[in-house]
Amino acid sequence: MPEVRIEHDLLGDREVPAAVYYGVHTLRALENFPITGIPISVYPGLIRALASIKQAAALANHDLGLLDTARRDAIVAACEEIRNGALHEQFVVDVIQGGAGTSTNMNANEVIANRALELMGHARGEYVHLHPNEHVNMSQSTNDVYPTALKVATHAGIRVLIAAMAELRGAFAAKAEEFRDVLKMGRTQLQEAVPMTLGQEFSTYAVMLGEDEARLAEAIELICEINLGATAIGTGITAPPEYAERVRDHLSRITGTTLITAPNLIEATQDCGAFVQLSGVLKRVAVKLSKVCNDLRLLSSGPRAGFNEINLPPMQAGSSIMPGKVNPVIPEVVNQIAFEVIGNDVTVSFAAEAGQLQLNAFEPIIAHSIFKSVGHLTHGCRTLTARCVRGITANREHLRATVTNSIGIVTALNPYIGYANATAVAAEAHQTGGSVYDIVLARGLLTREALDEILRPENLTTPHPLYRS
């Protein structure tokens, strides 16, 4: 095999390494965008989505008599190989690129064309037999292929994220059941409030995750609307009238996702609102996950000079200088994920706002930001589940002691001794260090029998009828 082959584009002839499947357009993009050093192949879902679209387009074009059977079969076979994981290393353009995703689309066109040529018995680069633009990109434009690929890939990624969140929710729900009888003091503004159970505290984390799973499921419904068939700006130029419906049907079947063609393709080609909405929900997930991790770090602080209410499973030594120190490294890494997702949402917002007229040129950074957020949150939820939440234990006796010694339980006595008396009891307990229980008895405000009944754990942690002696 020769070391290079000659390919031609608008700017002239270029030598392309003979061994690669991409071509001259991809080569120029490699030279033009040495930005992050991260190739688009880092997102395999995007590569599979591009291959699915090219396969659907070949089938639709054949249905409409625009593409012969031999070329259709070769393109479909190449796309199926890529969807199954082959040739991903040939998708080499940088994740951040100018041109509204044109380099990504051409990278896909060239890889698919050259693999299809091989399957037809031709050499790579012999585009007279099957051309990246004329045949692989038939009835398409970057401006409908690229956003559709982002939506297809994101839809699949969000489904995986929702499953990871459901697993984490289940872990918190299991802990809520395990800790249902563990009495502790609740806190507001880091000050003692009223008693609750550790199970109640952990159940809130499960509920929060369930709410966000529902919000994500709603958000991905918006990205099922695609603009495939819009071509350049939404007018459908170079595509036959029946193409949009045909290609949508094929793509839905290939991906297993029910897709909808946007009712106004011109609007859909320029609007990034669905990505803004989705990114906002991802930020919501991140913010709430980070809050939960803040709680876990605070509740496990100590072991002797902090809250010390729960124990996180030890994962690694915590210090190069302090022997015996163990840090809450898993919640810490999820906190950092959340910070990045929040920043990604800001990036998506600016990129969506910066679009002009009939196209948004900044979809590559939108894609990079959303894919990062989805991937990091998925891995973060899985890591938090497996390496933290499932191994949490409760310091039961310490928690009970904090309730017994807390001034906060005086709140439960308000209906029986009145706010003024309760305030006086709290002040004395604070000044003397005495217990609320003993001070109430000493002041003759309640009998021991009444006090014991009022301060039963089930009465302290749920609504109940007032005790009548």
C-alpha cells in the first residue's frame, strides 16, 4: 500500500495517509482545530448516532430511487459496522470546532465512504465509485445531520443516566428503611431543630432523585423532535418532498426511538431551545446531588470533633502527613462533577443565545458540554451508589444521646406547657447544661408519665393527636 493517496477539495489537492479511512476534509479540520486534543470518538454515542443517520439516509434515498442498490448496501454495511463499534478511532476531529459541525459530518461521510468502497472491492479514495458528498451525504446537510445526531446520542445517554439515578435512589431508599428507627436531631441553619429519624433524612434523598428522574424523562421528550430533511436552512433544498418522512421512519427503527419531524424545519434548524431545557435539568440534578453530598460530608464529619452521626465506607488513606485520617472522597468527587455541570449549563446558555439567523454555529460546544454533563453525572451516580451509599452505617447511640441532650426537644412540649414556659426551660437548659427533661420535671410543668409519653420517638417524628393525661 502506498504511504499516501491524493484527495481533492475546494482548496486543492492534499496528500492523505493511505492507511486512514478519513479524507481531505477531516485532514484540514485536524490542522485547523488543534483545540482540546479530544477527538469526537470520545463520545461513542455520537459516532453511533451519525452512523445511524447515514444508514437511514441511504435507505430513504434508495426507497425514493435516488441511490442504487449496490451503493445502498455498501453504505448500510459500513454504517452497521460503525454502530457496532468498528472504526471509531477514525473519527478524529476535535470536539470543539468551527463550522457548525461540518467537520464532524464530513469525518463521518469520509469514513463511511471509504469503508463502503472497500466492501465494494475498491480502494480508499476511489470516490468515482462512491463519494462522501454525492452518495453518503445525499439529501442531507450538516445543518440537519449534526443536530439530529446530537439529539439521538443525547437521548440514549439520558436513558443511561436515568437508570444510574434510579440505582442510586434505590440505595438511598434501602438506607432509609435500614435507619427507620434511628432517632436523631434535625437541624435548620445548622442549629438543632426538632427530632426526626435518620431514615426520614435518607428518604428525602431518594425522593429528590425520583423527582429529577421524572424531570429528565420530560426533557428528553423535547429532543425527540428532529429536523432531518431540513438540509441547509430548513427549506429542504436538494431533498425530495417525501425524504423527511422516509428518513425519520428508518432512523426511528434503527435507533429504537420514536422520533418526530419538526413541524417547522426552518425554526427547528436554528433553535437550540431543547438543549437549553435539557442542560437546565442536568444542572438541577447536579445541584441537588451536590447538596446531598454536602450533607453526607457534614453528617460524617469527625470522627470525634464533628457531627459523627454516620460513617462513610473508607475508600483510601486521607493524608500524606496525618496518620489514620480518612476523607469523604466519593462525595467530594461528586461535588466536583456538579461544579462542572453547572459551568457546562452556562456554556450551553451562551452558545444557544449566540446563534444568528437561520443557524446556530456553536452547536459543537453545546454537544461537548451536554455530553460531558451526562457522562459525568452517570459515572458519579454509579460511583456514589457503589462506593459510598451502600456502605453507610449509623452511629446509633451517639444519635440517641444527641436527642436526649438537645434543647430542641422542648419544641415538642409547646402544646402542653406553652411557649413562654418552653422558652424558659430552653434558656435554663442552655445556661446550666441541664436536660430539658429534668428541668420540666423540676419545675412541675408535667408529670413523668406525661413527659415520657410526649417524648416517645414515634410522637416526636410524625404528626399525632395531642397527648391528654
